[in-house]
Amino acid sequence: MKEEKDEKAIKIQLNPSLPTLFVDNLVSTSRTDGHHLVRLTATLPEGVWQEQVRFIVTRDDMKRMLDVLCAQSDHYPLKPATEAKPRAK
């Protein structure tokens, strides 16, 4: 007997009129309300940076997106160690 999965398959409605964009930079700005503004940019042949797309995403959804990117690229960066602050004498 096969085990039945309780998970439902996610059905994504595709929009074929959307262009496929080339991006080579990701900029994220954290807001105080738990959201992130994410901007994807590309370098034009003239050396100018052009914003391709921007979106706002919640902290939890941003973490899930980063998990997918890390899994796809097989790259799991470590959090950099913070420098210890000197103690006041």
C-alpha cells in the first residue's frame, strides 16, 4: 500500500505575457514592520545599473525563498561572526 500524502500540489497560473528578465544583483532593505523590499537589478552594456523588478515580501516568505535559492545553488553561507565590543573599564 502506498502512503497517501496530505500535501496538496501547488498549482501556479502562468502568465505567458511576462518577460523573462536577466538580473545580476539583489538588493534587500529591511523594514521595521517585518517586511523586506527586494530589488533585482542588471548591469547594462554601458555600465549603468538598471532596476528590473522590485517587490515587498514578509520575513518568513523571504526565508523560504532564500532556502530555495540555497538548495538550488547548493550554497549554504554561514552567518559572519560579529566582532566583540571592548568592555568599558
